[in-house]
Amino acid sequence: MELHNLLKYLKLFERDTALNVWHFALLSAILYLGYRQGQPKIITVSRSKIMALSHIKTLPTYHKYFKELQAMGYIRYTPSYHPGYRSEVELLF
């Protein structure tokens, strides 16, 4: 992921009044992982890493806002149930 794409996404989030601080924290964590991985669309993730980067401490809060991001059409989550493979988040915007 390039810096100009990262800034484009952040501007998009800024305009959406339906997003709150928890949504923004999760999206920022996902974008940060994508930037570090050099991936613009499909990012490998782990719940623990997203929670740590977004400073979300409780599972109910994480699950609530992560599901809302999926329902809003910002992300598509593909879980991996294999311990050797990470789950993926696809950016849909």
C-alpha cells in the first residue's frame, strides 16, 4: 500500500458521519497492517494484532464494531481456521 492510497482512505473515513472512534480505530489498524505488508486491498490479520493496534481491550467491543464495518461495506473478512494461516481482510472501498 502506498502513502497516497492510505491518505485517500483516511479522507474517505473523515467524510462518513456514520463512523465513530471505534470504527476509525479498527480501520486505522487494518490500514497500518496493509501499509506494513505492502498490500493495498487484501491484508492478512489476526484479532490480537488488530486489537493491540486499535487499543481496543474487550472482545465484545472489537466484535461489535468489526461486524459493523462489514455491514457498512468497508471490509470483507475471510477467517482462517487453520493455525498456520492468517485470516484476511479485504478493503472494499
